[in-house]
Amino acid sequence: MPNTQPTLQAALSQELRHELKLTRRLLERVPTAQFGWQPHPKSMTIGGLASHIANLVGFLELSLTGPDTDVTTVAMPNSATTDEVLRRFDVNGENIHKALEQVDDATFHGQWSLRHGEQVLLTLPRAAVARTMVLNHLIHHRGQLSVYLRLLDIPVPAIYGGSADEAPQRA
């Protein structure tokens, strides 16, 4: 009997498409004029948070393209405008899907290390990188960003259901 279950990569790609679509709707609402705003001195600025979200999406691609990544050699720029954030986010999102199409189960379950020069910061299976460093991390920061928007009195989009500003989106 043939296996009708999608590969892990195909299932992840589908989930990522959904989560990236939701995240982009939030990023679109970040006003460039407010990029320096932060809700507390210990908090990131809204522009820094939006840039971080756009950059962290690229970690899955990094983990799929080699045995390790040295953070000292990877550019994670802070964007200066909402348009720049969206462009970076979109490119990283497209690159994730292309990278997922190129890997097999063995690669996806293989180990990947994050290094700072010669120091190994962590080693995880790539499947765990996808879940913890990308999806969970993305969702965590998306929650932060929705609070930032609320504090700035910017309408918060519906995410998993309606918000105080918007009814749930229908597919």
C-alpha cells in the first residue's frame, strides 16, 4: 500500500505558508515613522522587532544548506522601512520553500550546528530548528508585535481568530 502521508518537508512547507501569510499581515501594519518606538526601555524597538522577524525566517534555509552556520558570517540587517522589512521577509519566505524542496528526510533529520566562530552555540536536528528556531520563535515575536501595534493604537489583524479590530479571515 503506497504511503499517502506527506513528507515532513511538504507538511512543514504548507504550515509555513499559512504562518508566513499571517505574519506578513502584521508586518504590513508597522509604520516606518514609528520604527524607533519601544514600549519599554528593555524592549526592542518596533523596527528592530519587525527586522528580527524578517531575518529569523531565514534560519531554516541556513540550517538546510550546510552542516553548520557561523553567525559571524551571516548578515542579519536591520531594515529602515516597512517596505524593506517586507521585501526581506518575502525573499526569506521564498527561499525557505525552495530549500525545503531540495532536501530529503535524512537531511531534514540530520544535525545542524549554530556557531560563533569556533564556539558551537547549539546543535539540533534540522526538524527541531524548523519548529523551535523558526516557527515557535516566529509565533512568539508575532505575539509581541501584535501587542506593540495595540499600544500604538494600530488595528491588529485577525490571526487565529478575530481581533478587537478585525473579523476572522476566510480562506
